[in-house]
Amino acid sequence: MSATRNRHIEEYLDDLRAATRDLPRRRRDELVADIEEHITATVPFGATDADVLTALDRIGDPDQIAAAERERLGIVPTTPGWLEWLTIPLLLVGALIIPLVGWLVGVIFLWLSRCWSVRDKVIGTLVVPGGLAGALLLPLYPVSVQTCSSGTKTSPSGRTVSFQHCTGGQSTVATIAWITLELALIVAPVATAVYLTRRARALR
């Protein structure tokens, strides 16, 4: 089986898993396994890129397969509403609007939602609790300040020599670590918000 074939099939199966994530787990696993077995039997070894795409097209769109399975099982699809679209900004900046409470409300809304999986909810809760608040609070953390004093002294030869003595200050490594942490506290909450948004939009 070629790398191209693997890539297309894996992408198709990933889309199918995402489209059926609101189905009962056992049925979802069975459905994906059945489709994967069918693909293996349908697509011959060494098939071209076009052959693979044609075979997948004949099997059907993952969203349509998921919709047919929901209808067969009598499951009403869950779609994101105001709760989900309010949850994401609360997780991101809620703690800045109402210190701590705003973010906690976002977490409560997150776990009340039926759109996101448990895995999504754990990511939304544990990836940088407090959202962007941490990035704004980090600069308030006291860091070492460098102080310098200068003066003059007389050398053994009788010459007057000026000097400067500095204490404290951050090392280069500490500075890099501080900047890296600050960037992580910004990027991680934004990436989490984007992730939750994409997961919610997939159900629309």
C-alpha cells in the first residue's frame, strides 16, 4: 500500500471518526471498522491516487454516513448554540473581564455542553487554566533587578582608577526562559480556543 493511499484513507477515516463522535462509542468503533474493512477489500494494492479517491467517493461522504447512522439509531444530532459560542471567549478572556469567576463560568458551560467530547473538555479545562490572564499576570512577577555602583580607587602605582560594580540581574538563560513562558501563556490558550471552535464548527 503506497504512502499516498495511506494518507487519503487515513484522512477519510479521521473525518469519519470526527463526524460520528456523537454516536455511541461501541457503534462508532464498529462503523469505522466496517468502513475500513470495506476500503481494504475495495482498493487493490498499488492503486493510484485517482483510484483511491474514486473508491472513497463511492463509499460516500463521512458526514452523510454519520447522518444516515444517526437516523437509523434515532439520534438527534447535537449542534452548537449560544452556550458553546459563549464558552470559548469566556475560557479565553473571561478571567480578564471578571477575575477568576469569568473563566470558571466558561469551564462550567464547557462541561454542560453536549457538543464537545470529554477529551475536548479536559483540554479546554487544563491547558493554561485562566486563559490569557496568566500571560498578563506573569510580568507582575518580581524578577531580579540589576543594581550598579561606581567609584574610584587608587592603584598600587598611585594612579586613580574608576570602577563599576553590579549585582543582581537576570542571566541570559533566565531571560530566554521567561520570554518562552510568556509566549506559551499566550499561544496555548489561543490554540485551545481555535481547537474548540473547529470542533464545534464540525457539528454545524
